[in-house]
Amino acid sequence: MRQFATLIGLLVCFYGTTQPKKNIDSKIEKVTVFLEGAQTQRSAKVNLTAGKYELIFTNISPSVDKQSIQVKADGNVTVLSVIHQQNFLKEQQKQEEIKEIETQKETQLEKISLQRNII
């Protein structure tokens, strides 16, 4: 019975300390292209009530430099930490224009290899 009460107490503590998660879809506001790389600025507006939240920003490029991520919040908000995690289980969506260019690239490479074989 004591073990059961301890287990119930631990479960209550565990579920009482979990932070609500909120997925946020941000929009690109500004892009600066450099010789090696680029800088993008994204923004999102979220209304939150008082408390601790885990905010998950979705649809971010998987090739982002995790050392360069910065978060700024306006108002009476404190950012406790920023963590970069990549979801390997979710397939990254490609834009239609990128898909078309990749198929054109493949057909051109096939033509080049055919010409080399003929020569």
C-alpha cells in the first residue's frame, strides 16, 4: 500500500510539472544572402496565459546552423532556454519549384551519361 501511495504521488508530481506544448508556424519576414550562407528572420504572434510553455517552431529548414538561433520576445515574457531538435521522423516538405528543378537535373544528367556512352 505504501508503494502504491508513493507511485501515485510521483505520478501527480510528474504530470503537475509537465509544460503544455504549443506548435507555432512562423513566417519569414526578411532574408539576407551572403557569399557563404544566408540569414532569415522569422516572426510569429502567440497569445499565452500566465505560466510556463514549451513553444515548438515548425517548418524550419533542417540545414539551419543551430549555433546561430536567436529568440526575441516582446512584452512581459522571459525566455528560459532555446533548444534545437530535428524531427527525423517527419518527412521534410519540398516546394514544387524545387521538385521540378531536381527532375530537370536528373533528365539532363541522364542525357549527359547517354552522350558519354555513345562517344
